[in-house]
Amino acid sequence: MKILKIAILLILVSSCDSDEKILPILSFKINDEGFKEYYTITYDGYINQFNDNFTTENLRGKVCTANFFFTRCPSICPPMRLELIKVADALEEYEDFMMISHTIDMDHDTADVLYTYWEATGIPAETWQFLRASEANTKAQAKQFMTNFRPNEDGSDFYHSSYVALIDKKQQIRGFYNTSIPIEMERLIEDIKVLVD
């Protein structure tokens, strides 16, 4: 009977903390033995819209979102951009938050083109970084984020995801959010606040 009372007490105490949201760590692979191998997001060989190097060091102490896009995108990128502007506006007082957008159109999206695209958003550079790298680097980066991209057969567009990933201050993926679903974007904002706090 005494053990039962202790068990009930432990359940009640642990349930008091149930309001605190815990986000899962999603950046892992299953190894040959069937176990999870966790990894962190890294950057090498990237430049931003100012033609400055962007490395893993730029992520230190930041909660980040990451997505893939291209400036000439005629389909999902314009609405994705509007949703990300809303996210940045909702979190403008959070200094530990940054958005990262990787171009998948390396031939067209030079640093100057990315600068013009960024400038039109009205979002500060410390909040939104637009990055470019070689095709090999960008494909490797997409793999880290569990996504991919490829050009249309006619070369007019790219197939790519409308999702953004959420990365914590340890460079681990903590969530994926579809920018075309408003409730998911609301959840993204709340989850960013959880990780920043």
C-alpha cells in the first residue's frame, strides 16, 4: 500500500510539469545496428547576401529556421516568403533568432541578386540570411535537412519543399513546418519561443 501511495504521488508531481512543451530532436539517422545516431547542422562553403562567408559559427547561440528557395520561383516561394516575413515580424524582439534561406538556383542567384531579394523584405540582416554555395554543397545541406530539390524537365522551375526546419541553439533539428498551412506557422512561432526561452 505504501508503494502504491508513493507511485501515485510521483505521477501527480510529474504531471504538474506537463504544461512545459518538449520538442523532439529530429536530426538523427539510423545506423547499421538499428540505433539512432544524432548529428548537428553544419555549414561550410557558403556566402550570404553581403558576399560574406557563412559558417557553423554563425549559428552559435541562435535558434534558426531554414528553408530552400530561389528568387525566380513562380510557385511556392512567394507565399513562403510572405509567411517568413510574418514570422520575423512576430519575433522581432528576439535577438537569439535567425532565419536562413538557401538558394537552389546557384547560376542565377548571385550575392547581388540575394541582396536585392533580402532588401525588399525589410527584415534586418541579423535576422534573415540568404545563402548560396556550390550545387554539391547545397545538395549536401538539403540532405542534412532531410529534403531535396531538382530542376523541372523544361528548366523553368525547381521541385522543392515548402517546409521550413527549426534548429535549436545546439544546431539540432527540432521540427518541420509547412509554410502553406497557417496553423503550422503559428505553431512554428510558439516553438521558436520555447527554444529561445
